[in-house]
Amino acid sequence: MIIKLLRFEEGFRSKPYKCTAGRWTIGYGFAQGVTENTPAITREAAEKLLMDEVAKCVKDVSKALPWSSDLDMCRRDVLVSMRYQLGMNGLLSFSKFLREMRDHDFDGAAAHLKDSKFYSQTTNRVKRLIGMLHSGEYPKEIA
């Protein structure tokens, strides 16, 4: 489901664009090495980048947060989604949120997300992640 979630959250764009953080991005929110002069990308190439990046994100989350394997898939995908959007250092900067996640206090974790710059920058996206934390279910838009 993480692939469906990220496709929904990121959307597909064949040409470089600036994301909400002001970084040049292409495909499904892929930013590494992208400039305004990066050539257009096909949907198939973007799918490959998405799959490769998600595999890296899952590995990074598993390695840095070994307790995440104790979470249900939906809540673990919240971590993977955040890693995809924010990078590993960005995810790790949410220390209180991560402590709440580790302790399975999903309401507390959701409260930390709502009270963050991340929320103000991508409100609708973070609202969906908060919903996933509260319910343990994926948003109806992607289920």
C-alpha cells in the first residue's frame, strides 16, 4: 500500500517542478540530482525510481528504527512515507514523535505531527498520516 499512498501523495509529473520545500523534483516527488534542466521522464521511468526509492526508505527505516517492525503495516508506512518526503535525517528529527511511535502511543504521535512545521507545509498530507495513526487504516482515497 505504500506505493499507492506515495503515488497519491506525490502525483506524477513528467517535467521538473519545485516542490513545497522549493526543491526541483520530478516523477513521483523524486529530487535527487534534479534541476530545472533535467529532461522529462516517462511514467515507466518514474515508477522505477519510485520502487527503488521506496525499497531504500523501507531499509533505512528498518535499520534506524528496528522497533518499527513491531508496528502494523499502516503505521509503519507512515514512517516510510515521512522518510520518503523528509529524508532520514528529517524523519529522525521528530524525536518525540518517534518515541511515541515506539511506545505505540499513536494519539500522542499524531499530536506531535499536528504541532509541527511539517504539518503547516503539507497540511492535507499530514492530516492523512494523522488519520492513519489514529485508525491504523489507509485513507479511503487509496484503499
